[in-house]
Amino acid sequence: MTVKISGTGSALPEKTVTNFDMAKLVDTSDEWIRERTGIAERRISTKDTVSTLAAKACQAALENAGASAEEVELIIVATCSPELLLPCCACQVQSVIGAPHAVAFDINAACSGFLFALNTAYAYMNTGLYKNALIVGSEVLSKLVDWSDRSTCVLFGDGAGAAYIQTVKDEEALCENGRHSGIESIVQGSDGSKGMVLSCGERGVSNPFANDSEQPSKYIHMDGQEVYKFATRQVPACISEALNKAGIGVDDVDKFVLHQANVRIIESVAKRLKADISKFPMNLDRVGNMSSATIPVLLDELNRSGQLKRGDRLVLSGFGAGLTYGASVIVW
Ligand code: UT7
């Protein structure tokens, strides 16, 4: 038995905000943002929420897989920007798409969230507990951003991506090139001791019995250079570990689908791995950093534009707040 991705979907808000629009809000320029990040524009929600985007992405993924919501057994939404604390986004999605038989819950591993959701679903499915799952990364980061802080507000965008994964027999997973569709290796890690280099507060302790306590900032705060150093060190290290675990080398990989935070980070990872940069598809110029949604949205773009063939070997890798990081080797 193996677990393969049978369909993908994504949903982006309609409104495009360019770097020129950003320069009207804060002291920045198209040139600075492009040179330092690679971002030219991002999508910003004017009405969509994390759950409405997630539900649209799930419906598209089910359609792409030729599956119905009725048969879905597990829904995991990765998000760090839900519109409600209760109920969780995955239960909202379950209700909207009509998946009454699914178990639904959220996880928060920030930008590594989609990867952690994939790995969690994979672990459940490997035990035989569930035969399929919808896994989703969905974010409306625009409501967590301080729109007067130029060092963060230019980086992020809103959107959602989803994948429908299924358990299939080995013979059904056999591809023309002799590889088997499925997950070949997983590496994931966390370093909570460095958590405050990328943080965003919610409500602090507040009740009739508490002394007045300082309330945390409700906006994203980031030490960009620390995150940059962490990403350029940890991402190539965990990709190398995942490749070792799968018993393969960099040259055996067809595409590296990385978290889209900064083109310079992706270029640095490619250089450290001694991998050809043309194997690193990117869309951050058009959508910015959408945290947990970046990997599934890019995966969906590749899938729908015919850039993925069954049997292609992909490395998915993410990093972000927590700090968290991970890499998975999969055969499409
Ligand atoms: O999903 C994970 C989330 N985060 C990341 O992956 C972020 C990782 N880090 C980065 O991508 C980069 O560190 C940034 C893009 C955030 C910043 O780039 P940098 O090259 O590290 O710039 P910096 O923070 O060193 O700032 C350089 C200068 C500063 O001015 P001074 O002090 O040299 O006068 C900043 O104030 O650029 C200034 N600056 C800006 N200038 C124009 C910061 N933001 C902007 C801006 N426009 N938007």
C-alpha cells in the first residue's frame, strides 16, 4: 500500500496588490521589494476568509481527483490565521463542502503547516485508520500584518491550496518510469527556543482573577535576518537528510517545491545542494508568501499547467514560525 496525491486545488482572493500599491502605503519601492524578495505582487482578501478559501481549494482538489466530498474520511487544515478560534477551520470546511463522514481538525505549524498536515495524514493512513484525506494550507495573513511596518507588510499574501490523498495498492501506484507514486521519506523538526524571531500574539491572560497583564501584539513581528539565516541553513540540511533517507541523490529529483518566502532563500538552497535552479519552480513574484498555502498553491499550479508527470520525483520543503521545518520526498 502507498499514499498518493490524487488531486490538487487552490483558491486566491481576487484583489491583486502590486509593489507600487504598497509604495503608496509605506516607505518602500518596487525595486527594493523585487531585489530583496522577488515579490512583485500579492493577492489580498477583501471578503474571503480562511475557511471560504480553504473550502474552495478543497472542492477544486476533489474535482481534480474525481472524488466526492461524501467519501472524505479526514480533513486537516493547516493555518495560523483562522477567522475563529472555535470551531476549527477544518470543521467549517467539512460543513461547507458536505463531508459528513470526515474527522476534521486544524494544525498550526505556520509555513511548514501543509507539509506537517501531509505527514500527519500519511501517518494516520499508514496505520490503516483512514483511506483518504483532504489536506489544506489556508491563510489570510493580511489581517495579522501591521500595514505600517514596511519590513513585514510587503512580504505576505492570502490564499489556500489543497491536496486530496488516497491509499492505493502498490500495483495501482506503478508509473511508466518504474517508480511508485507515493511518499518516499519524511523529515520534520522544530526549534521552539527560537520561536520569538517570528511571532504574532493572540489574547493574553485576562479574567476577573488575573492581575492586569501585558497583552501581546496582535501583529506579525519578525527578525527577518534571523529567519533568513535559519532557512538557508536548515532547509538544505533537512532536504539532504530526506534524500539520504530515501536512498537517492539531488540528481534523482525532478522538482524542488519549496516554501515561497524569498527568491534569495530558494537560490541559496539550490546553491548549497548543488542543484540546478531550473528545478525550483517559483510563483512568489505573483502571490508573495502565503505561509502554509504556498506549497499547495504552487503544487496545484504545476499540476494544472501539465508540469507534473506521474513518476516525477518531487521534494517538498518548508520552514517558518515555531521555528519549524521539514522536507518530504514524494513521487507524483
Ligand atoms: O515564511 C517565513 C517568513 N519569513 C521569511 O522567510 C523572511 C526571511 N528574511 C527575509 O526574507 C529578509 O530578511 C527580508 C526580505 C525580510 C529583509 O531583507 P534584508 O536584506 O534582510 O533587509 P534588512 O532587514 O537587513 O533591511 C535592510 C534595510 C533596512 O534599512 P537600514 O537599516 O539599512 O537603513 C531596513 O529598514 O532595508 C530597510 N527595509 C526596507 N526598505 C524599503 C526593510 N523593509 C523595507 C522595505 N522597503 N519594504
